[in-house]
Amino acid sequence: MDFETLTQDIDGISVVVKAIGVGPAVLALHGAATLEGYAWARGLADRFRVYLPFHPGFGESGEAPHLTGMQDMVVHNLRLVEALGLSRPHLVGHSMGGWMAAEMAAVTGERFARLVLNAPAGLNHTDHPGADVAAIGPEALPSYLAHNVDVALRYFPGGAECPPLPEFLAAREKEGRALGNILKVHGMGHPNLGRWLSRIPNETLIVWGDKDRMLPPSQASIWAERIPNARTLIVANAGHFAMQEDPCTVTAIGDFLMS
């Protein structure tokens, strides 16, 4: 089954959405970069219609320097849901996309069905700090993304799933600008996010690799405690890219969304 490419104009931004599968709608939000791609969604395509938008300034979507802060991204994604004609889709977010999905659910969770937060960023708990990305050298970054480093290396120069070096570097530069705009307001999180989580009405699954070096799996219990209808899935021997390291993770997410 092949991915389709959909394009939407959202407030003057050309937004590219990859879509695959047949069934109930799933809106899946990527993290702070797109280097790992979206092939993982094939694991849901036999049961769901999965929509994978590139955030403005990321991947194939157009740049949008006027979008600054997560509030802009929340409004953007709500407009995208309307443009795609989705009625109460499931909502899945990884890392920064998990933070994005959590804020969307806290504000308007009734517009979505179930919620999956995969190693979500944004909480910035002082007792469970995430990695300082600025201090991680390029050679060390793959080991922060996957416990099995060979999995992460597939997406870096020389890896089987990495584009030619000029394209890889251009993508990182473009996405770095877009990420900088999102982080202008509060950095990688919001000081009040922990207080908002109790507003999330959705049945929620918190997914975390137990070897995640980017965002500590010890945060999982905090998210689960603060979201009223939440449960956790801890993936053994997996890092930040748990879905790529262990395909059973995607199957488990699908089972949760179907239950």
C-alpha cells in the first residue's frame, strides 16, 4: 500500500499531508524533525486511515515564519483537521508532536477520539529533565534517538533511509528555523502544561521506550497521573524512536485505538 500526498492551503501555508490506509481517521503529529520519516504508519494502515502532516516549515510543507509558539501550532492543526474534513479522529503525537497533541486535547479534546502521546515533550519537569539537545554533538545524536543505534543511523548520512547529503543538510537547516520559531515563546514546553493535563477528557495511552535518552521514561508516570483517563505502555529495550525500533509498538497503539 502506497502513501498518498495531499496538499492543503491553511491560512496561506502550503501544507503537505501523507495519507495511507482505510478505516477510522488518525491524525499523527511528528516531532522536532522529520528525519525518521513516516514509514511506521504502514503498521496501522490495515485498520486506519492515517494522516501525517508536515508541520509548517518541516518536510515538504511551506515555511511560515509568522508562526511563533505552540499556540499558533494548535490553531494551525485545528484548521487542518477542518480542512481535511475529519470528524473526531484519533490523535497521535511523538515527542514535540506529543506536546502539540496534549495542548490540542487540553483545549478541545472533545473534537478527538483517543489520544496517544509517544515520549511527549513539553512537560519540562525539573526532577526528570530531558537531554540538552544543544550540548549533544552530531556524532552522539543517534544514540539519543535509539537504543539500538543502528536503527537511528539509517536516517543519517550514509544510512539506507537517508537522502543525499545536500538534501539532508538543507532539510535540517529549514526545520531548524521552523523549530526555532515554535520555541521562541517558552522553549521546548510550557510552564503550565502540567496544570492543563487534567482537562484532557480522552482515553489516553502514554508510550515510552525504557532506554530513551532524549526524554526520560520516568516522566511517563507523571503524564499518566495528571491525565484522568490514561494508561502507560513502556517499551523494553527501546529509545526515543520506539516505533522504529520495535514494530510491536505500532501494533499496540493500533490495538489501543481499536479498543
